[in-house]
Amino acid sequence: MTQRSNATAQPRRTALAAWVGSALEYYDFFIYGTAAALVFNDLFFPEASPATGTLLALASFGVGYLARPVGAFVLGHVGDTLGRKRVLVFTVLLMGLSTVLVGCLPTYDQVGVLAPVLLVVLRLLQGFSAAGEQAGANSMSLEHAPERRRAYYTSFTLSGTQAGQILATAVFLPVAALPEEHLMTWGWRVPFWLSAFVVIAGLVIRRTLDETPVFEREVAATSTERSGIPLAALFRDHWADVLRIVVASLISGVQTIFTVYALSFAVNEVGLERTPILWVGVLANAVALAAIPLWASLADRIGRKPVFLGGSAGCAVLMFAYLWAVSAGQYALIFSIGILLFGIVYSATNGIWPAFYGEMFSTRVRLSGMAIGTQIGFALAGFAPSIAAALGSGAGGWINVAVFTAVLCALNMIAVASGRETARVPTADLGRTRSDAPAQTPAAT
């Protein structure tokens, strides 16, 4: 009875730790995006024209994604050789410190060009940290989860990400309502300073986690001839899956366009009030907190691919409706379509990819495979707001941006459709190849 109770408690404890840790980590990551859309153009790029300053501020948001592939290679190797827990402790520490320092930066008016240079350096450190965050938390949750509920338990990492986005946007609501003078001097710094709590809370939570049993068995079973770096095995046996995840991860462009470009478009071009548009993100993410585990539970029943493909197709269609509503200044439609798009339909993809991507790989290379595949895809999608801003300034306006989003969704659907359905594959057999077979032990199966 005690053994069964422990077997039930450990997946729940791991999922909760992944949720809380991701919420704290991605609070840090997303407050930068909000600040980039609202104030960084004036604070760090004032010499440029308003349109160019906005484009540069959004580009500084995308720069964080450049460091993600580098972080994926480094932290993926660490996680697959030294353990998932070490990666999770390191990432939350680096993210928190980098974000606090952003809030301490001097502006362009104070130190000139040094200000945007320091801003970009800290954003690169944020991106490096984020590279190992989701892959580490997803690997930890998946490897602790019961066989038939892997999608449900791994989805808590992504619902934690949504909670972090709620916190990031909610903190900016009172800040954005400050008088312009206070907002541009000290107000914008407060959300970044609050990240000091992230360092403390994240370290306390993640130091209590246990390493996953399947990883410990893999380490114990690894023979001398297979003791090389996991990256060699990853690109020898799983290169097609890494490429598939790179393309599939372009769906994250929907998120960056919704949260960064659409916010900038609404406030800086259409002239809508900051506060109502920020509330769209808060409410949509609140709905996503419930929608993500529900979609994941459905995927445990009917399979990963049907849910994933349906969510991608829905995003392609709804982005046209959402950007039209923003351009028309129709607040009721902005709220209703925004919540439907990002809170419900996009959650179908967010709820599924942690399990779908992780199940492509064996334990030996899982964290590396997920980290490298997703972070290269996320790096490409990270520049979606900048590309959207450039496309939106052309003759087609927001329609160009909606078409661009639909193309990202179509690429995702092609990649997902070409993948294996893994919902019913036992955890010990996930991603097994001929070279993996000797490492399996009776205990592992």
C-alpha cells in the first residue's frame, strides 16, 4: 500500500514542481516581451524613428531565442549525463539573476549605445536558461508519469508557462497605468526587480526533487562502449526526429505574434489603450490553465496527433479573425476571439507537444533531443514578431501577418502528421533504436 501511494505521489509532486518552476521561470522570460512591446523602444532605441524603434525593441526580444540552440546543446548534454535535476536548478538561478539585472540597467539617455548592448547580453542569458527549462521539466515529468497518463502529467510544465505569462502581464497592468513620467523612469523596472523572489523560490522547490528512476537505471545500465556523449547517439539514431521537432516547433510563432506583435500593433499602430489589451492576455492565459490539461487528457485517450493537428489548424484560421478585430478596434471581439484563439485552441498544441516530442526519444538522449529540436524551432519562431512587424508595415498590413502565421501552422501540421503515434508505447520502449536495445535491463522494462 505504501509503495503504491509513493508511486502515485511522486508523479504529482514532480508535476507540481514543474508547474511552479516553469511559472516562475517564464514570468521572467515574458516580462521582457511585454516591456519590449510597450517601453523599450523609447528607453533603449530613442534615436530611431518610432516604427524603427519598435522594430528594434521587438528584435531584442527575438535575440533571446538566438542563445536557445547554444543552451540546448550545453544543457541537454548536462541533463543526459549528470541528471535532469541539476539542469532545473541551474536554469532557474540563471534566469532570475539575468532578469533582475535588466531592471537595473541604465537607459540610452544615461549611457548611450552601451544601454542596448547590455540589454541584449542579458536577453541572451535569459535565452540560454530557457533552453534547458522546458526540456528538463518535461523529461522529469514524463519519466515519472504513469504509462497511460504521460500527456496529462507533462502538460503541467506548459500550464506553468501560461501561469508565468499571466503573472508577467498582470504585474505590468498597474505599471502600465502609471503616469508616463513614472512609467518611463522607475515603473518599468519593478517587474524585473520582483524576479529576486524567483531565485529563492525556484531553488527551494527544485532542490527537493528526486531524479527519475528511468534515468538512474539508464546510467546504471550504460556499458563502457556506450559511454560516449549522448549527442553522438542523438544525431546518429534520432536526427529525423530532431528535424521533425524543429519544424513542428514553429507553431510557437503563434504565441509570440499574439503576445508581442499583436500587443504592439494594437497600442502603437491602432492606438488602443494598453490596459484592455494586456487584459486579453491575462484572461486568455487564465483559460489556458484549465484547457491545457484537458486537451492533454484527451490526447491520452485518443492519441497525440489528432489533438495536435486540430489545434494547429484552428490557430491558422483564428489569427485572421483576431488581427482583424484588433485593426477594427472592436474590444468585445478582441476579447472573445483572443480567448478562443490563445486560451483554448492554441492550448491544444501546448498541451500535447511536451509528451509528443519527448516520446520520440529514448531516456539516453531525451533531454538533448527535446532541447535541441524545440530550441532551434523556438529560435526561428522568436523572430516572428519582428518579421510580422516588417510584413505588417507593407501594403497588405495585418493580412500579411495572418498569412505568415498560417504558413507556420501548416509547417507544423506537416511535421506532426509525419511523426509516430506514441500514446500507447510503454515508457521503457519510447524512442528505442537498435543501438539502444543492449542498454535495456529487466528492471527497466
